[in-house]
Amino acid sequence: MNDWKEILLAFASVVTALGGLEFLKYLLNRKNINRVTAADAFKAEYKSIIEDYHRVRKEVDDAKREISSLNEKVDELYRQVRSLENERLDLIKRNAELELALREARHNECVRPDDECFKGRLPKRTYCRLKKLASGDYDAFYEDDDITENKKSNAENKDSGVSKKSDKG
């Protein structure tokens, strides 16, 4: 039994020499110390995750702002494109109107130098005297029998363009 006392005494002296009270606390509280260490590690990891989240969130907000600004620029460019297209369509319409007016003017162009023709532009679909004369509008002003007889004889002798022979035979 004496041996046991000496062994125990030697053990106690070693423990006290190494900081015995702290060693005993360590042995008794080792589960609590492990839990606290794990909690501290979790807290540090959680803190880094939160920092990453805030950093990513800031990047996302910046990207949203940039996208919003780019969308506004694109919308403005589309507005400009539409206005240019509308302007182009207006110019095409105006060009077509001018071409139509030019064709009408060429159609109504007078080739005979006449006082009435030199008074300015003719109203729409008003033809010059030469065209009216060709269509026979001025026949009422000329009562000469020779002219009317000449016209009648021309009308009777006029070739209709259809052959009098039949094609069969």
C-alpha cells in the first residue's frame, strides 16, 4: 500500500509541476473546450460566408445597375432607329408623291407654244390644245363643209386593222 501512496504522490507532484490545476481543468472540461472550439470555427466560417455573400450581392447590384443603364441606352437607340425609319418612310412617301407629280406634269405637258399653255402650269388632267384638237374637241368651231366631209370620208375609208379574208382557207 505504501507503494501506491508513493506512486500517487509522484503522480501528483508531476501534475502540479506541469500546471496541475490547469491540467485537471483540461481533463474535466475537454468536451466543453471542443464544443467552444467548434463554435469558434463555425463562427469564423459563417463570418467569411457572410462577407462573401455581401461581396457577391454588391457585384449583383452593380451588374443590375449596369444592365439597367445599358437597357436605357438600347431603348434610346431603338427610339432613334424608329424615328429614322419613320423619317425614311416619310421621304419615300414624299419621293413617290413627287414622282407621281412629275408623271402627271409630263402627261399634261404641252408641246405646242400657245398663249394658254404659257400662262403657267395646267390644272390636273387639263390637256393642251394640240391634244384637244387631236381628239376633235374643236370641230364645233369649224363649220366648213369641206372639213366635215373630209372627216366623214376618212371615217368611211379608215382601215380597222382586221383583215377581210378569213384565216381558214
